[in-house]
Amino acid sequence: MKIAMVGTGYVGLVTGACFAGSGNDVVCVDIDLAKLERLRRGEVTFYEPGLAELVGRNIREERLRFTDDLEEAVRFADIVFIAVGTPPGPGGKADLSAVFAVAEGIARAMDGYRIIVTKSTVPVGTTDRVGELVASITDHPFDMVNNPEFLKEGSAVDDFQKPDRVVVGTTSERAAEVMRELYAPFTRTGAPIFVMDPRSSEMTKYVANCLLASRISFMNEMANICDRVGADVQEVRLAVGADKRIGPSFLFPGLGFGGSCFPKDLEALWHTARENGYDALTIRAAIEVNRRQCYVLVPRMLAHFGGSIEGLTVAVWGLAFKPRTDDMREAPSIRLIERLLELGARVRAYDPEAMRNAAEIFGDRVEFTERNYDALEGSDALFIVTEWNAFRNPDFERMKRLMRNPVIFDGRDIYEPERVRAAGFAYYCIGRPDGD
């Protein structure tokens, strides 16, 4: 098939490259000329395991190309995907201006039947609105489809190529059959393709993300209660997760979630509910718990140092909102580091992939180091913020020699308390007894 992918951000580039990898001819459209030049050279502008290789291979085999010419791309394609950003506006409402601008451009460029697909995460009813806009501009026939993505940063290529399910929202059987054919190479092992109306498919994406985010916030609240009653949240997590009705996923306590999806989608669905006369209390609670969770270890840090950390050096391991990505959007590290700086601490940080993006946020207010151990030299405390594998089994003796004060604040519960304390560290984590 011939596909136009409008938007070369995270969703658009992964989707376009994966479709090209299954034999389709794909043209990706963007207005950022500098970005397009890099992409034409096979340079992916963000870190995602396996993506650069996939993009490069399909460029070389002439199944994937990049352009700023939307009209040419629309006339080339049978299917046009809209995969532009929908950032939160005032009050959390999704900003759909880019979606509608692209839709207008598609309508003006059409020279015959097209399938137009909203791939961006959009509020319920947006696909219908896009269809109405296109119909007001062109007389050419078209069908609308909503096709939400379910990609996890750090494993997006694998998620796309081996999906749990594919969701297609359309009222057109013709378009549904084309989408089934398009996704057939990725569903050969039996992953279901759910075809439903566009509003239901749009809602499916929000429900999935909000449910997962709510599990994280719920477990973080349980960890905070465990702290207060002397229970061990890791023991609780394992026992609760063994219940087949619940399962073990998304039950790990920590400093909260971030990224481009969960925070934005919670706000957007809450706003949608409010617009329709409903107060979504569970969603609001998940948002509020997450907003404060990144600070949960700060009071214990202050107590450990006698009420003040002014002038102390705090090493931070991990900046990205999760491992295996360089994405700093809504990362808990941002609010945590801002709080540490407000309290007068000096911050020295390391992350395997996200330091360039973090430097754009913090500038020279934070010192960034080339290696994780470099951040520890002369430090008064270590804060674990992102659970990269490289941090899971460190040399504690080396760490102790480098640090001025051997104390660890583990925001991801990645160490066994007994082991760390036996190595001579004061150790604070979330939802487990401090052992003081």
C-alpha cells in the first residue's frame, strides 16, 4: 500500500517505519526542514531502541522517504495518517489545532478517494469533526478511521510489530477491510483487530492509559500508607499481583509517572468528562497523587540532614521519565530537581540517554557527568530517580569511597535494603521500613 504519515514525532516515525518494514511504500511529512534533512540521512531525532536501524534500512531499500510537501504526499498515498502532536492547552484540554490544519491540507490536496486516519491521541468525537471539516472543503470521496496507538517508549518497535491488539474505529466496511489488510503482517499470531465506531476507539485509548496510570497512582498511595504503618510494599505487591483478577503489571511503587501520554491523557479525559457534565473523581485523584509523589522522599532527606540540605551536593541517577528513552516530558526528575535546587542543594546528575534534553531544561543550574560514578564524587547523597538497568547492581564499595556521606534515597526501590545497609549506607526507599 501507499501511505502518507503526517508528523514525524514519536508515533508518526515509529508507525511509518514499521509499515515500511512490512513492504509498504511510506512517505513521512513534516514542516521542520532541519529535522527532515537529518531523517533523510537516517538520523533519528530521539532515542528509541531499534528505530534507527529500521529507518535506515527502509530508506536504503526505498520504501521510506521524507518530505515537507503535504500535497504531493496526499496525492501519492491511498491512506493518509494524521500523527501530529495534541499537546495540553489551558486546563488540560487537548490542543487540536495541528490536527485540523493537517486535515484541511489533506482535503485541499485530494484528487480522489482516500482513507484518512487519525493516529494522534484525540478527544472523543475528533475523528467525526475531522470528517466534517474535510467534507466541507472537498467533494472527493473519503472514509474516516481512528486508529489509536499503544506504544511504550523504550519498546515501541516491538510493540508495533507484536501488538496485543489493534483497534480500528470506522463506520466504513471498505476502510475497515483495508486496515485489516494493512495490519495483517503484525497480527499473524492471533492478536485481535477490534473494529468499532470512531468514538469508541478514541475512548478505548484514553481508558487504557488512564487505567494504567491510575494503577500506578493507587500503588504509590498504598506504598505511602505502608511507610506509615510499617508494612513492606514489595511483599504486598507480590501477593496482590498473584491474584489473577489483578495481575502483577503496573504495581511498582516509585516517584510517579511522566512522559507524553499518561499525564496528558488523564488531563484530557478529565476535561472531556467535565465538558459533558461529569466530575471524574478517580481521574482527578490519579492526577493529584502523581503530582505530589515525586517529592515523597524529600521530607526524609531533610530529616536525615537535620532539617536543611542547603549547600549539600546531591547526586541524581536517572533523568528520563522511564528507562530506555531520552524523553524528559513530564519526567518526575524535573520537579524533584527543582525542589532540591529551591532547598539550596547543588545537583550533579547522570542519565544514559537524556542528559542533552535535560540540559535544555536546567541549563547550568545542574552539573551533568559523563559516567554515573562521576556524579558521586564528593556528594552528600544519591537520589535514584530512573530505574535504568545500569544502576541496578553497582559497586557499593566504590560508591562509598566516592561519596562524602554514604546515603541513598531510592525513588524506584531497585535495591534490597539489607544489602545496601550492610555495605554501610543509610538507605531510604518507598513503602519499605527504613531500618533506622
